[in-house]
Amino acid sequence: MLFAHLVEYFEKLESTSKRLEMFSILSELFQRVEKDEIDKVIYLCEEQLQPPFRGVEIGMAEKLVERAIARAAGTAESTVRERYNALGDAGLVAEEFLSQPSTGAPLAVATVYEELLQISGTSGEGSVDRKIGRLADLLSRSNAKEARYITRFVVGNLRLGIGDPTLMEALSKAIAGDRSLRPTLERGYNICSDLGLVAKTLMNQGIAGIERLEAHVGNPIRMALAERLTRAAEIVEKLGRCSVESKYDGLRCQVHKNGNRIDIFSRNQERMTDMFPDLADAARTHLVAEQAIFEGEALAMNEETEEMQPFQVTVQRKRKHGVDQMAKDFPLSLFAFDLLYRDGKDLTKQPYEDRRNQLDEIIRPGGRLRLANRIVTDDTEEIELFFDENISHGLEGIMAKKLDSPYQAGARNFNWIKLKRSYKGELIDTVDVVLVGYFLGRGMRVKFGIGALLGAVYDDQHDTFRTIAKIGSGLTEENWVKVRQMLDEGRTEHKPARVDSLIEPDVWTTPTYVFSVLADEITKSTMHTCNRNSEGVGFALRFPRIKEWVRVDKKPEDATTVTEIVKMFAQQKGGGAPK
Ligand code: AMP
């Protein structure tokens, strides 16, 4: 496919914020794409060169891109800068300076993709100049529109706003004529976290190829998630005899071991290995298996006192600089709770009990790699006691697991059930909202230029963000200023794609940041679109306040879902106390 054709689709996608329109534009695009380039087109639609876990980054800030534009257009850098200051969009600047029709052969999608990949792989001495040279060369071979999109892609500002579920449905429509393949594609995606690979497998081997996809060391598996209940008795009713584990409040880690090589992935499939050298070491030395994929919760813990630090301390370890000092100050312990792969064998379909027994076998005692504490029981009182003990040790609560359940990648269901501590007058759990806009400040907040945030939850059935709260408390003055800066970076003139809102904030922003919010209860509301019915009644959070700002471990699609809110609303009537 010619890159110019892909650009036509990008233009169409950009001009709509309606998901259904995006879906039909994309399915038409996928019908036209060749089998061997579908993966590249998918990555470009996802606004990345490779799935995030491969850690591929172009590494060109706006300044360098301005230089490349200047070089391609044969003009002074200062002239380019001037236009950038006026237009505020590097893509439009490139388009303006490269308006001469290109004389060379038209660019193919594969050529542009390979060039961008080469730029990302350029490192070492003189790499900055070589990157600029390569990009300038690519821009001089492109026409004005192509230059607009290449430039936006390079500076990370494509903002098509397409979600993975929409891509999967469009792929299904392109191949099967309807959306029926989505569940199978989703399962394939959950096991390899690489939508390009899923699309390529589908095109080349059909849906049977997707069904054959298995766990693979090096490819993160999308993590299984838990449902909530409010009482120990409900857990026993639901699961009967089950495993009940301590619920640690840290960072979820999926560790991949292949001989001496260790990779550690976050909840959203980001590579964290370099941030956690202490954990990588522990996995290297205390795991008796050549190859393994296992999961656990990492927590800053004082080995002497066994005192577990709160999440706010642990999360400081998620950083790129000063890693060694932080590892000394706040060493992590990893509480392992599941084994997904062992020496050539995908274990995800095995029952939990078997996976956990094998995990117990391969962890060598001592050191910072530990097993999550657990009991196996069908006795309500025993669970309540275990819960109380955990709370008194400063833990968050408990996690019950169904003994015969497989590991269902990416799924939230009753195979795992969390029971958290809740105080009177509070919801049973925090709600993770994604910010979609903000309101200018009034009164005291005028000086910050921000007074409240518009928060949304995720409707995973329709790949849409629906509003649930206007949040005006829980941040320090300093953080209000920071939040405004962060949101301004993603500022959009119109309501962003995939956002459903009746409220018009002063500033819209591309859904990017997830905040954990505590509220007194979920109430019915005609203002918000979360679960809005035909009578115009939806759900809102009462007295929302920010508990944890910027959940670095969550993508917008990892926000609490509308379905979860519906269940939490039903549960809150029953109280909120754990017993
Ligand atoms: P939540 O983030 O409140 O939905 O709770 C689910 C999270 O609890 C998981 O994603 C893990 O990060 C964490 N967790 C802590 N302890 C456990 C455990 N024993 N088993 C599973 N997940 C756990």
C-alpha cells in the first residue's frame, strides 16, 4: 500500500470522534492492506512502531524534528521555529515547508515504517545527527500531507485516538464481514500483547492460527484481574473451598526468565527490568527453572522488621534515574502468586492449584523472592480471621482464588475475588478514573487556572470513555499546577475521540492519565454518561476525592469499567463492611 493512501485514512479518522465511523473507516482500510504489511499498519494506527514491551522509541524531541524539517526544506532552523511557535503543531509546520510535490517514487507504507524503525535503532556517537539526517531525507521524499503525518508520528502527536478493541472489531469485519471474531482475537491478543502479530497471524493463518497462539517467554501476557465482593461469606458461597491470599499493595510484576535473561513487565506491559535490578537479581538466583513466567506483587519492605511500606513509597521505585540509590534506600520484595509458564510449557490452561503448587516448587527460599502468604479453606470464620490478621499487618485485604480456574489473560471475573478494607461511609474500593478535561478555577483556585477535573470510566463493550465525576479535592496546590501542565499537553479543541460526555469542560484533553478516586457512594445522576439509560439516568460519584494521582501502572483502558461501577452500585446497598 502506498503511504499516501494510508494518510488519506488517517485524515478521515482524524475528522471524526464517532467510534462507529472509525470502525467502518478502519475495516475498509484493513481490506485494502496487503498481508505482509498489516502488522505495520496496525502499529501505526496504535501510534507506535512496536508493542510497548519491546521498548522501541524514536527518541527525537521537537527541537531535533525542527532541524530535520529545516534541512529537508533547505531553510533556516529559526524560520521553522517561528512557524512552530505560531502553529503549535510540528505536523502542520512540516506540511507548510514541504509543500513542493515530491519528485521521487511514491513512498510505500513499508518504506516509511522501515525508515522510522531505522531512526529508532540509531544509537551511539553522532546518532543525533544521523537521526536528523535520516528524517530529513524521508521528509524530502514525501509530499506535504505525508510529511504532516510522519512528523506528528515522530513527535508522538498523531492523536488518532483509536482503541485496541476498535482495531480488533475492524479486523474482524474486514475478514469475516462482522464483529464475530472479536472475542477470539482478544484472547489471542491477551496471550501475546502484540496486536500486529495477531493481525498478521489472522491474515496468514486464519482464525485457527489465532486459536493456536500460546504464551511465549519475552511477550508479556495481559494480566488476569479480580472481581470484588463485600463479605467473606459471599466468597465461600461463590467459590466453595478456595485459596485465600494476602493482598499486597504494591506494583504488579510479571517476570519472564529465559536462562540468565530476566524481563519484568508492568500491569500495562511496560518493561520495568532496568528499574528493578534487585528483583531481576532475585529472580535470577532464587528461581529453579530455566524458563519461567510468573507473577507477583513488588513491595518496598524492610527485611529486618518485615515492615511493608505503603504504595506511595513503593511507587517511587518506578523511575528511570537514580535507580541504584533508590534500590538501596527502598529495596523491593516480590510476593509471587502465580506461575504461567515453566520450561517450555504454557501453564495458563492448568488449574490454579496446580500452577501454585509448581510455583511453590521452583522458588528457592530466602532472599527477596517470596511466596504470597495463603490459606486454603471453605470456612467463613477462618477467612474473616485471615482478613483481620492481614489488615492488622498493614495489608490491603485478601484475594480469594478459585482452585480449578485457568489463568484467564486480560479477563476480570470471579476466578479471583478481592475483599478490601473499607471504612464506614466509603465505597468498597477506589475508582480509577481517566481524566478527559478540566474546569478553570474559581475563588482560591483562579491563580492555578484549574479548579476541577472531569473524570470518566471505561466502557469496554463500546471502547468509549463515559463521565462519572467532577473532582475538585485531594490534590496539593503544587499538584494542581502540575496536573494542569500535564493535561495541557494533551489539550484538544473538541471533545476527544471515544469520549462520551454531556458536560462541556473548559478544556478537553486526550484521555491519558488515570487517577484513583475515593468516594462516599455511587449515586444516580442525569449529568453523567456512565451507564446512562434511555431515561437519561446514569451514575455519578458522590464526594469524589483523589486518593492516588497519576497511576503510572494504568493505561486509560485500565480505568474502572462501567460494568464494575454497575456492580459496585449494587454491592454498596449491602453495606461495605467486610463481614
Ligand atoms: P486492584 O488493583 O485493587 O483491582 O487489585 C488487584 C491487584 O492486586 C492485582 O492487579 C495485583 O497487583 C494486586 N495483588 C496483591 N496481592 C495479590 C495476590 N495475592 N494475588 C493477585 N493479585 C494481588
